[in-house]
Amino acid sequence: MTAARTGREISQRARFGALRAVESWRLRRGHAIPWHAEEGPRAFLTTVIRIPETVGDRLREAARPAAGAGGHHLYPAASLHVTLINLDRHADVPVARVEQVLADCVSAAPPVVFDLWGLAVARNTIYVQAYARPARAVPWLRASILRRLDPDRREGPPRGAALAFSNVVRFRSTDIAAAREVTRAHRADHFGSFSLEAVELVRTDKVMSAAGTETLAVFPARRRPR
């Protein structure tokens, strides 16, 4: 096991294991959930961390057989991303206020590195697991944004807030036999690492297509000292 997956980050492995188990159980009880819409329009307000295209190309090559066999949507390298936090429930907050909160929280967050390990299958996608270093950086950043946007919020962070991942294939049909084979073959692969350079506020569609995505603002992150 590498240093990137030891210590506190064992909890990320356990959480990803639980997520895979839950999705596997749900798939055994029913079919995959296809995406039947088209790219666009810009329907969702969200924050994303883009995956470098060099890393994205490796992800696409690994997942390509599953997409071709099932007629599924293979994300272009430029569309691959980790969703930081969806802000649809805060759509009534003035955009200027949202931008100020994001600028403050992102600049205050510690430097983060993501290690992309292993493809896995869910009911609607093939995704890659993004292990954050330090492990608490992503849930801390998500929680700090929510606290600033909604100081009266009493409920806990959204489900899955401790994990980061990127969808690579979105299912277009219930034929996912090839998807299962691909994820079994690449369940332990290391696809690369990258530093968090910036968080983007976007209005986008379900697959963050070029045609269906509008970047509203970009917030630079703190970098590791050289």
C-alpha cells in the first residue's frame, strides 16, 4: 500500500468500500438507471474541480470498452470533474454572495492532492475514486461552504460528503455487462494524481458537456510550497 492510502486515509478506503457494496446490492435488486436526456441545457448550479486532461485520457481509455459495448456516454477528457458541492438548493442566494463565500472558503482551504484509484460501477455510472490528501480537506471545504451559505442549517453534511469521485461513463441503457467487466479489470489501477488548482462555479447539464456548461467564476486554491 502506498503512502497516499495509509493512516487517516484508510477511512476513505472504508467509505468507498461501503459505497461499492451499496451500489452492488442495489444493482442486484434492479437494473441500471439510464440517462435519456440530451446534452444541455444549463440546468444545475454546482461547483467542480476539473481533472487534468492528461489524467482524463487514461481514464477514458480504460473505460472506453464499456461505453462502446453498451452505447453509453463516455465523458470527454475536458468534461471529467470532481463535484465539490451542488448548490441547487441555494439557487435563491444572490450569485455575488455565493461567489464571495466560495472565494473565501477555497482560499482558506489547505492544499489538496487527489489520487485517482480504481474504476467502480454504480447504478447510473462508472466512476473513479478520488482519494484526497489530506483526507479531511474535502469534507472540511464542503462543510465550510454550507455553513457560510446557510448559518441556520441544522442537518449534517450531504450524503457522501466525505468522498470525492468523478463519473467517467454515464449509462444510456441497462446493458452494463461490459461495464462490470471493465471495472473488475481496473478496480485497483492508479490513473494519476493532481493538485487542486481551482474550484469553478458553473451552470451545467448532467454530463458537464461543452455545449451545456457555463462557467460563472473560478476560484484559485492555495498551492503547496515548493
